[in-house]
Amino acid sequence: MEIWGHSANDAGERHTLADHLRGTEERARRYGARFHAGELAGYLGRVHDVGKGSCAWQSGLLRAEASGGRVGIPHKHAGTHLAFKAGLGPLANVVFGHHGGLQCRPELKTALREARTDHKASVDEAIDRVSQVVPEILEGPGLPSWVQTAITSAPLVTDVLVRMVFSAVVDADRLDTAEHMDAIARPDHPVAAGDLVERYEQSRLARLEGRAPSPVDADRARLYEQAVAAAEGPQGIYRMPAPTGSGKTYAAGAFGLHHARRHGLGRVIVAVPFTTITEQNAKEYRDLLEAPGQEPVVLEHHSGIDLDADGAPGNRWAKLASENWDAAFVVTTTVRLFESLFCHKPEAMRRLHRLAGSVLVLDEVQALPDRLLVPILSMLRTLTEHFGVTVLLASATQPAFFDLSPFQDVPARDVIEDPAPLYRRLARVTYSWWTDPAPTREELAERAAASPSVLVVCNTTSQAQELHEGISRHRQDDGPVLHLSTRMVARHRQDVLAKITELNKAGAPAAVVSTQLVEAGVDLDFPEVFRAFAPAESMQQAAGRCNRSGRLEQGRVVVFDLTGDDGKVSSGGEFIYGAALEATREHFGPGKAWPDSPDVMDAYYKDRFKYTNVENDGQKIQDARRDGDFPEADRLFTMIKEVSIPVVAVPERYAEDAERVREMLGLLRQGVPPGHLLRELRPFTATLPRGLAERKAAGLLAPVVGDLYEWLGDYDDERGIVIADTKEYVF
């Protein structure tokens, strides 16, 4: 009697278990070979579904095939038992968790005990039956010497090894299954990152020839050349401090591709902290690396992209590639990257093995949360030392990561040997401080309104709304006064950004009041910027929107505090930034340094990390990793704390879409699967702080599904959702 692995596909063909085990083994071995664990991963792929060989499971498959239901019979104990019996220790978790996720050590021990007691009859039966058609399941490969060392003396390396092997086996299993069910081959992408160097260089030169000259062109070219030269160096961890406007995006891509070619690496993965930057960078790289008729090579993967959109270019490829990052060039968010690395669930983890033998570009690294730096840096170090990864840390405000314990004895390789001259040459702004005495809101509004073209960046939404109202009162006929915050629905924000960009390009006057959302990934250019006192890196990011093109001799950045109605002076950021703001005031301000001083920035980060107790933060995650408690590490590692809720609203300016929005909300309330509906609703979604919504707007919010609400209150045509706010809310 034939032993089956999967039910019949649309062609009426069942998948034999022998074929599935060998197909999974072959792929898993190939993926594991990238980090010197090919035989190990191959064996675990070979035994992962051995439990399906029991008569009970085979009968269940036939019943499920006839009824369209599920088999409902556990099949993981047999393979888990074989893996442990073969001496693979904690790697038996790979088989035990290949459907439900990696488990903690006590759960694995319980499963192994059950395999010898409660499930012994079915385990023995399955092994006996499957070994007759796949005898290799009885022959474990043993552990490579470096794995033996890791298991006995380096628990954090063991943690990453289990994750990587798990990823290789899960991805191999899913791909082999998909090939059977879809009856379509799923080969790996044929293009490697190193193959794209010439295409990148030619496209870049063509774009530069068609661009208007800029005063900063020479410095951008110099940075690019240094990045290409540094790419010839050995694998490891590189730093690239580069001021805003210096061409960091192009240079980082060039480093990644040239380094990949130099070392035979498979892909370049660029991770950035904000979706807006992800979208912008993905477009830049796609324009450089893809032309009509060419095979897609750039995968953009984040929550804001609709991989199900009908007719999207390369949509089927992108949707499949997003499952496991099977692309030569991947652009994603740091949230997706690191939450996948610390996850314990198979669907998020199946892409991790693609990191092995790759270049990982982390852009805007100053945005990584302090409380998670120790586990993040520890993970990066392990990836570079054991899994063939090169890491590039890129930022205009390079944090002092190499003073923290995970990096203290790691050699830092610098793309720019001495960045200070570059910062001096590209210092396109002067700073002034309006903090002592601090202005009132009315004084600040009046002064900003008198500037023909100005950007005001605030720490809180309430601050931005109040200043927008004040500037609007004082503004004469000198162009529009525009507002940006996440209280506006996404489409409203995008339309306002497009209008600002159009005004910038035309050199037309405009006053813009915004929260921090303009400080990264938004290509704006103002001669004067007002910035509420904030951590040094935020002030420098705001300065990057001032005289960005370098066409003025100097732009002007005014850093302000505000005097409140009670006479107290505040930036509005004390609750938000905490110790980071305290460290900033020690190093930057009147009579002190400007935020674009790299040496002082380094001293600031050292104090900031001390004040925020970075070394102790994240230790519970590290302890969970050392203990092999994958679910607990996953639970503790959260890049974004859930403090806001999504709210659907239809501004009057988009009234023609109101009926469709009501229809979609109705479908969601009826229980229709939310996937495509939520994506279609994104343009009409704003965010509100959960606490604020519960205390001051509960009667204006109608539940839809999950955490999604419908806004029933007024929507200001310029400022979006307006609620009596408090100073502690940013968004």
C-alpha cells in the first residue's frame, strides 16, 4: 500500500510521502549549506513528516480528502523522536514545531517523553512503515563540530542556529507542498545580487546625466566612491555615517551589490524604520535595477504594500517571493526584519534562512529602540560571525553601538575613515536656539507666519494643531498654511505631501506645520525650519529638510521651547523622549554644540545609553533565548508598543468614496475575511492614541473589527481628527 504525504491536487494526483520527504530534504540541505549546516537541515527535512506514515494518519488523510476537512491527527512526534535519537538535541524542536512554531525546552521534553509513552505505538508504526520506503530516516548525520561547540558553550548561537535550520526546513516543506498542490515548479530565483552590479552602475550614470546639477554633487560622488571601495573589504559589520542629502541611499545600495559580488553573496536586504522610507527606497532601487521586460529582482515587503492587487506589475512573483524573500534585492522594514528574527511562528520565520550569505543594510539605525538594542546587536553579531552575513549600519546620526556590550570587542569597519570633513562640507544650515527665554505659542506662530517658506516640526499632535491654527491667523497672502500628522487619513496626508513637493519644486511660498512624520523618508526642502527641542538625532533629521539641495549658502534651523499658559517652559517632548531629551540638553543648546557635530553626537549617545539603562533593557529576552524559550522571547520582543488604534474616516474632500467605505465597513462587521478590505481601507485610515480615544473620544468611535474603529465625529479639512488633546501624545 502506498504511503501518502498530501491529498490529491487539482490534477487528481496524490503526493507520496517518500517524494515529499526527499523533496524537502533536498531543498533544506541546499538552504542549510549556506551556513555550514546542510546535512543537518537535510536530515531534519527528511524526517519532519515521518509521523504521517501511521495507519491512523493515512486513514485520516483519505477521510479528509473525501470530506474537504482536516486530518486532525498529530504527526510530529515520530520525526521529533528520530531527531533526538540521532543526537541533534535542541534541533529536534525544528521537527516538533514545523507547523505550530518553535516551543520552549519543557514542551520539547514533554513531547519526547510522549513519543516514548502515550504515542509510542503510532511512533513505532510510522517509523517502521516509512523506513521501508525511505531507509535514510534511520541514519542521522550527527552534529558538525561548530554546532557541538555552540550547543555546549554558546547558547545565543544555538538560539540562532535553531531558528535558521527551522527556517530552512519550513520553507523547504512549504515549497515542496506548494509544487504538488499547484502542479507548478517553484525554483529559486535565478539572479544573485552580485549579478546586478553592472545594471546598477549603468542605470545610476544614466539618471545622473539627466539630473540638474547640484552644489552637493561632488560630495555625493565621493561618498559613493568610498562605499564601492569599502565593499571590497572582508565580511563583517560596517558603519556608514552620512549626513542627510549626501546620497546615502545610492551609496548603500552600491556597497551591498559590490560586496555581494566580491564575496559571492546571494542577496542584499535593505531594512528601514518607516514605511514611507521603505516605499521611497524601493522605488529608487526598482528604477535602477528593473527595466520593462526584465525579470523582477526588487522585492518590496511591508504592511503598506498590496500584494493582492489585481494587475500589479510582477504581482504574482512579488506575492510568492514575499513568503520567503526569494529575491536578489529586498526592501523591508526593520519591524518586519527583527520581529521575524525573534518570532517563533513558521510563516514569519520561513524567510530567515535567506539572510545567510547576504548583505544586510540597516538604514536610519538611530531609530532602533533603545530598550531592544542588546538583543538586536547580539543577533547581528551572531549573524555576521556564524552565518555569513555582512551588516552595514547607515545613519546621519551614527549611534555609539560599539560601546555596548554585544559589540564591544567587534571590529568596526568604516566606509568613511574620517566623516567629519564630509559633515562640515555638507553643513547646509545654521542653528539658533529660541529657548531662553522661550516664546509663547502666539510669538512662535507670528514669527513663523512672517517667513515666506517655512517648516515647523512639533513634538505632539496638539502642539502641531495649535501652531497650525496660530500661523493661519497671522499669515497674510504669502502662500498656503498646510498641516501634516497621523490624525489625517493616509490619502489626505499623501495629497498634502504631493502639494508641498509641488510648491517646493516651483519655489513657491508655503508654511507647513507637522509632527515628526516628515523627518525621514520625505524629500522636502525649506529655507527655514523651526523644530521643537527634541533628541539630537531628531533635530538633525529635521535639519535635513532645510536647504536640502544646497542651493542656498546656508539654511536656518530654529530650535524652540514653548512657554505655556502656566508660565512653565517645555518642548512638549518630555513625556515622549524621557532620558534621551535629558542627554540632549547636556550636550546641545545655547553655548553648546550643534546637532550635526559627529564627535559630540557620539558623546551624547554614550550618555543617553547610560541614562536609559540600555544594558539592562532586553536582558529578559536574552535570558529566554539562552533558555531555549522561543515563545517567551517572541512575546517579549515587540518593536512597536501598541499605543494607537486605526480609525476609518472619510473627509469631505473625498465624499465620492464615502459609499464604498461604508460598504466595506459593513462587510467587515458581517464577518467577511478582512484581508483585501483592510488594504482597500488604508487610504481612509488615521491613528489615535488608545488612551486618548478611550478617555476623550469613546462616544465618537464605532467598533468595526478587532482594533479597527469608525470615526463618527467631525473631520477638519486641514487638520484631520481634532480632539482636546494632552501634551503626552505624539501621534
